[in-house]
Amino acid sequence: MAVKVTRKGTLNRKMLGLDAGIRSGITASGLYFIEEVKRTLELVAPRMVATGGMIRSLTVSKVVFTQGAYRARAGPSVPYAWFPHMGTGPQGPLKHSIKPPPVDIIYRWVKEKGITPRLRRVPKTLRTYTSRVARVKRADPELWTLAFLISRKIGRTGLTPFPFLTITYKVAHPRMREILIEHIRRSLRSV
């Protein structure tokens, strides 16, 4: 293949234009994907309790060129988003694992949702045992207790997976490809 360059620096300008088009196309495709994920989550909001924080945390990372490929990550940035997506317990991808999610992640979720516990604390004089967890000073012990109980329940029964990112990607992929190609064409025309 031969490339005919009529002016000095034309090839370099075309390559820079191509790079800019790819980067802007990937970012625009990622933003389109995020809008589609928001739409999906809003449609299934009665089914999923944790959608509020996930919708607010959807982001597109910076586009980077590594190992011969352009890469960017689009999706939720909160750690608890992967538990409903992948599922836990017998229904999840690791069918043998019935390990509860970390209590601190559930605590963040409980705090963000504004859930208040309806727990009654037993006075210390009526307690028959002391535990290591009870001695740890927490900012809000009732919320930590609630988060622990939720985590334990999830560990025992598991979460049914709802792969909202996979479903949305399968639907949005053709349009994302069109957006990327259009941005590349536009950037090459302008050079």
C-alpha cells in the first residue's frame, strides 16, 4: 500500500485527526450507553432497590491507548452495583459460593438510601455475651447492625442476578458502533 502525501505534515495531521475521532467517538458511545443503562434501570426500578445510587454513579472513564487498542470503561462506579448485576449465592455465577457481600458496602448503600432501622437494642445488663463486633466503636451502630443483618440475609439466600449492563450493551451495541464511525468520519473530513 502506498500513501501519497502532497503537503508536508498531511499524514501526521490525518493520524492526529483519526486519533481525536476515535477518542471522541468512544466517549460519545460511552455516554450513549450510559443513557441507555439509565433508561433500563428506570424501567426496572420496582424490581431493583439499589437503582438510585447506580444511576447517579454512571460514568465514562478517560479513553486511553494501551497495548495497541483504545480502551474506556463505562458503567457504575459504586462497588455495590456489581452484586445485583452478577448475583450472589446459588443463583450467581459462582454457584457454590454463598458468601455475603462486605458489610461496609451494604452500610454505604443503607446510608445512601436513607433506610432507618427498626431495631430495639437490648440493654447491656441483659446481654449474656460480648462480641468483638460490639466493642468496635462505630459512627452509627444501628446502621452497622442493619447492614450486617442485610449482608447476612443476602449471604444465606443470595441475590438473583439481573445483568442490566449486559442486556443494555446487547441492545445499544449497533448504535454505539454507528456513533463511533460517524465521529471518525467527521474528524477525518475536518482535517
